[in-house]
Amino acid sequence: MGTEFRPIIDLVRRHEATADRWVTVAVARPGGCEHLSLGLHRDEAMAAADEEYALLLVKTALWLRGGCTLLTADEAVYRWLQGAYAPAGARAFDRAFLSGIYRSPFQVERRQTLPPERETPASAAARTEGCRIGIDLGGSDRKAAAVIDGETVYTEEVVWQPKTASDLRYHYEGITAALRSAKAHLPRVDSVGISTAGVVIDGEIRRSSLFVGVEQATYDRLGRDLLARAVRETCGNVPWAASNDGDVAALAGAVSLGRRKLLGIALGTSEAGGYVDGSGRITGRLHELAFLPVDVNPLAPVDPWSGDRGVGERYFSQEGVLRLAGLNGLTPEGETPAEKLRWVQDRARAGESRAIAAFSELGRLLGLTLPWYQRLTGCESVLLLGRVVDGASGECLVDSCRAALESTGAALEILLPEASQRRVGQAAAAAFLNSTL
């Protein structure tokens, strides 16, 4: 269907199979540093292939682990990174984005001695006791849940359009409305947990597509304490915590399914990821799967935000469904992307073969990609959440995903929560965030 999907893991495996020298790149960020090993070649005829491979893996490391400084002793790798991550280089978006979220200049340095690896401490595991509020802020809808001692007593889902709003009051009023709605169903509020699209550091949404319509200067001035103000206004001085929606998806699996080493993937407005380690803790890495390269075909679709080709957001999201539906000859109807997705889901439920094929193909592509995610994270299970896996079309997607995954030979468990939890489950799971702020 359309342009051939070329999984990045196939390129990486072929390239590394003939590598005859290995180079280390340190990927550093405030509070942490991890080492990335690159398999390269002494043969100069492989220089172009080495550069393509190295830039793909460094980009992957930055968006998976987080970082704003790249260090290496190798002259060729230094030169490639310096060019790609220059202010006007091919990775200028990555440079600006990562520099912004870490509030530190993006740097590429050549050093003979690299800094040692340091991992940012993992957050505490989930807590369920007490009267808790959880909200999930997505690009097409916001969800709220009221939870008492681990049991969900109320949920709601409200359509909103934060991406098109230029006034932060729209976002603030939507968040406070969600908090008040859940609060009305609790005898008291002991804690608040917030799941959100975007990058969350120290309880602050540093960057998110939810605020793409807001001028950056305005957000820097008024948006940084948006969540803190919303919680304080609606719930008073209660403990609260915030995390990206991928981490909350992973936490949902750890709590409800009793799994560890679990990768959570939220397929919704975009693609989000999170990981729960062997101790049941969120790791604190970025896990921005939306920006990870997954398709190395030079004709792969372009992400309009980052300007890069073949990244996860173009496939494992509602945009992926709509694109595949279009390739199948469908023209989804609706005012918003969420409404168009529902239109395709309704057609699939009614047995429309072209709609079913769109979800089946998305599942196949995901199944071919999961071995790459497993290599990167060490996951043993994958939990799928979000509006894209809702309903019968989601079952079709997962069946196709499992079949494709089996063809790769990878040993990986694919999980779905109960149907009633798939879309609102992240709000309930957010309530279990260990609130320490």
C-alpha cells in the first residue's frame, strides 16, 4: 500500500553486521548522561552509509533518552553531528526543541575523554490509596477520572481543540473544568495526577503540541506554572504530579496488569511512549516516540512539525489512520481529525473493507516496528492505549500487529486493557502518579 515501509531495524542490523570499528557518543542532559555505541566502517566507500546510520541512531537516542549535549572523540562523527545539529542544519528542529526543554544551549563537542554515564533517578512507583483525581490532556479531547482507593468512581471525556487556541485562557479553563468535574465526585481530594501530551520536566510542560497555537514568548511568561495554578485554584494546596501520556500509559499497565519491563504506547492525536522498569517505576527518560525514526524509505511521509521523514507520529496515531484510509480510497468526513477518525472507525465496525484495511495495515507496520522499540528499551510487554485502538477496529489493528510481530521472530507480549479502559484509562492511571510536588 503506497510507499514501501522500510523498518529502521533492518537497516541497523545490516549496517552493524559489517561494522569493523565502534565509536562512542555521550548523550548528556542536566542530571544524566548515557553512552551510545555506533558500528562504523574503515572503508571510505561506506562513509555516506555510516553518516546516515549514525545520524539516525543519535536522533533516536536524543528523543528516547533525552539530551542537549553530544560528545565524541571521533573526528568523522563529530563533523557529521556538528553539521546536522547546526542552527540551520538538518536537525535544527531537534536542536531548538531540546535546547528549549532543558533550558540549556545545544552543544556538540569533540573530547578524548567522555563524561561517565549517569542515570536520572527513576520516579517512585504508583500509589493508589486515598481520593485521587486524574486528568489526561490530549490534542483532541481531555479526560478526567475520580478514583477512591484504586477504584474508578467517575470518568468523563470532553472534546477540545487546544492546538488551534492562541489564548492560554482556553487551556487553563479546560484544565480547571476537568479538575472540578472529577472533584465533584469525591468526598475530598488527597492528590492530583496529570497526564499530558508533550515533554514534562519537574512538573512543568516544557514543550507540547497542545500549545502550538500560543506564541512561545507568551507561553514562557504565562504557561510555565499553568498546571500548578490550575490545581491550586480548584483543589487547594494538595500534592500533585504530572507526566507525559506515554509514561502514564506504561503506568496503567504496571498497575492494572501487574507487568514490569513494560512499554506503554499511546496511539492518539500523536504517538507517545513510556516505560516501566523491572521495579515498576517510570524511568524519567523522554520516550518521545513521535519523533523516533521508524521508516527509512527516502519517500516516507514528512512530519509537518519537525520536517523529518518516517517518524512515528506519521504512522502510529490518528494521522496514520487517516493517511492509510486515504491511500485506500476513503475520504474521511468530519470537522476535526478526531471526528474523521471516528468516521473511519464507524466504517470499519460496519464492515467497510477499505476502513478495515487501514487499521490492519497500521497494525502490520507497528508489528514490524516493535522489535526496534524492544531493542531500544529492553521491554518484554507492550501495552497499547489511545483512541486509535478503541473498539473493533482496534482489535483488528492488534491482530495484524501480532501476526507481523510473529513474522519477525521477536518475543514480545502485546496487551490491551479492558475495552472500557482503553480511552479513559490514562486519566484513571494518572491518578496513581506518586504526587510529591
